[in-house]
Amino acid sequence: MLVLVAPGQGAQSPGFLTPWLDLPGAADRLGAWSDAIGLDLAHYGTQADADAIRDTAVAQPLLVAAGLLSAAALGDIAPGAVAGHSVGEITAAAYTGVIGDDDALRLVRKRGLAMAEAAAVTETGMAALLGGDPDVTVPHLEKLGLTPANVNGAGQIVAAGTKEQLAALEADKPEGVRKVVALKVAGAFHTRHMAPAVARLEEAVEDLTPADPKFTYVSNRDGKAVATGAEVIERLVGQVANPVRWDLCMETFQEMGVTALIEVCPGGTLTGLAKRALKGVKTLAVKTPDDLDAARALVAEHS
């Protein structure tokens, strides 16, 4: 059973889209999306530096565009399930037919702008904790006023909050945590700090007419499969201000009998988590078009 997953913010790197634009039709698709959302995706994906693509309003559409381009390049496949981490949920929703690609880019552009605006209210950020026991780490974070914004499984938790709270965490790590690593994101996503963005997104989705997913869609909220397009959209909106439970998504994959997992471009983060948490499952991160042949072979073997 094959699972197709899409990464979230922080997976981008300067120039990562460059080789993808050599694929037939890719530059035209990217150009059309750029015109639709008023953002030069080709520039940001090929020429912009790390600081420019760290901007939430840029990073989010860039990641969804990259995910959709690379997924389309895999060909006509039928995964047993799809899921995305944070903004990757929009990629997954489009891939499984809940919304069209154009609507996905318009929605993620509005999401990125709304979250960037919310992040500007207070100086906030996120940090990954390496090591530790979640039963010890989570109460410690809450004591410091931080939110366990991403519970990623394989022992990884990402804390989010104000810069002062994150500094306090660095000085007072939970027992068993080896290191606290600041993430290249511009705010405390998936926390109460994003509440204003939820209201903006509720307005943004009013004109959408979602279809029910063609493939099983697994939600970040609780790792549950979602059967209707309307509920997928409702969860996409609320998830902005609530923790990502990727650990529960992986538990669901395991219960479904996953045998292989492919992470679309810019792959790597979710594949790394799967290698630690889903023992025996074959994994492949699609980083460049050079990975497509191996990905297609994995599809042929497991779907």
C-alpha cells in the first residue's frame, strides 16, 4: 500500500525548482499559477535567496506549486492514501481532487498572506526539540507558555511561541532533550497566534465547491481519514491555529498497512520521520526529476 505525502514550510531551499522547469509544460504551468496569484513563482523557486523564500507569503505557494508539479510528473497513479504536513495538506487536497490546482494556489496564497500578517503582530517563532520523551516534553513546554505545534512522531516535537518563550526553552530544556534548533519559519504557526488567519481563511473558502477525495485523505488534526470534501476544507482552515499531529497520521498509515511512502518535492523531512517511525516501509524523497524513475518503480511495486 502506497502513501503519497507533501512536506510543509521549511522544506524549501534556494533554487530547488530549477531542474523541474525543464520538464515539458512545467514552466507554462508555473507561469499560469504565478499570473493567477500575483507572485513570480519561477523567480522565487530558481533565483531568490534563503531569506526571500523564508517569507511565509512566498514559501507556502512555492511549496504547493512544487508538490503539484512533481506529483504530476509521477504520472497517473492511485495511492492508497495521501496526506500533507501543514501547508502540504493543500497539496494533498488538490492531488486527491478536493479542489483544483488553480484553486489550491489561490487558497495557499491567501493562507500565506494571512499567516504572515498574523505573525507580524508579535515576534514569534518555532524550534525543533531533538531527543526527549513526549510525556515529559509537552508538560515542560506548556509550563513555559509554549505550544507543541508539531508533534511529528519518531521522538520529534516542534515548539512554538514568542521569542522570549523560545529563549527560555533554550535555557531550560526538558529532561532528555539534547538540542533545541530554531526553524526557518517566520512565526508561531499552528498556535493561538494564528487565530486572525483562521478568520481570513473562512472567508477565502466561501466560494470553493469541494469534491469528495478520490483517494483516502488523512488529516493533520487527528490522523483520521476524511471522507468528504467539505470536511477537508473545514479542517484546512482550522488547522492553521491548531497543532499538527503527524505522529497520528503515521499511526494511521501503519494501521492501513502502508508498505511504501513517497514524499513529493521538496522531499526529505517526512521521509526522514517515516524511516524512524515506520520500520520496514520503503521510502523515497522526490527532490529533483532524477528521482522520478525510482519513484515510478516504487509505485509499480506497491500501488
